[in-house]
Amino acid sequence: MVCHPGKPLSKMSPFIIDKALECAVDTVKSIRCLRSGDLLVIIGSATESRSLNKLNNLAGCPVTTISHSTLNT
């Protein structure tokens, strides 16, 4: 998940990010902040993956979702 320029996800409260992701999908297994400032969100089902991929705004920050090439199995 990548936040567009202007308000980086690394500057947002982790509690706000967690609550916003819980509203978008039911179960989030893990959330990690990568060195690039992107978030790696691990979820449990294909249905939740589709819901997350439709997300274009996270707590007021426009975001782009990208499926991970090797972890997406």
C-alpha cells in the first residue's frame, strides 16, 4: 500500500491506520512498515484481498494498493 505525496503513511498514527484497515477488511494478520515508507498488509482470505485492492483512501490519505508478487499465494 502506497500513500501518494503530501501526507506519508509514516507520519500518520499507527492506531489510525490500524482502525482504518479494520474498517476496510475484517481480519488483518499483520501490518509492517517497509523502508520505502510503504505498508505491507497481510490478510487471510481472497475476499479480503479484493476488498483491500478496491481501497483508494485510508484515513483521509489517498492510497494505491499493489498485490505483492511473491507473497500473494
